Amino acid sequence: VDHLRTAKHHTSLDASDDDARTLADTLVADSGFGPVRQLQSREQAAALIAAVEQLPLEQREAFLLQAEGDLSVQEIAEATGVNFETAKSRLRYARASLRQHLKEFA
């Protein structure tokens, strides 16, 4: 019984199917991280960085404190020395601007 348990059928990554594709090729193709997807991801990241850099300083600061620092609006207001409504407004304008700049990726 132990011998049969350990003698299970294992498929090699190099074994090819009827279409002469290996399991490794199939996994890479089905993963969604092929060359085109990787290029798109890099382009999106570069566009996001460029869009964030174009934001006015106050909006960029509020956006990055929330996105990277995971701060709440109240915490952003306290950290930047502005009232809650001002921090909330800066975030709203920053998101709207980024949405506008990145609409081609939506």
C-alpha cells in the first residue's frame, strides 16, 4: 500500500501534451503575466508615477499619505496641519486628476 501511495503519477514540467506544449509553457501562458501583460503593467506604473508627479504639492502629499502611508483623512489633516475638510478636498481633487490622466488604462 505504501509503495502504491508513493508511486503516484507525476507530470513533468518538460512533458509535452498533444499540441507539443510543455506544462511549463501552458502555465506561463495561462498565468496572465506574459510579455504583453508585463509591458502593460510597466506602462501603467510609469503613467501613474508621472500623473502623481504632476499633482500640486498639497494634493500629492495627501494622496501619498493615504496610498502609501495608509493614513485616514483625519490623520492626513493632522499630519499636514490643515482641517479635515481641506484634507478631504485635496484627496478628492488628487483622485479626480489621476483618474483623468489614467483614463486610457481603465
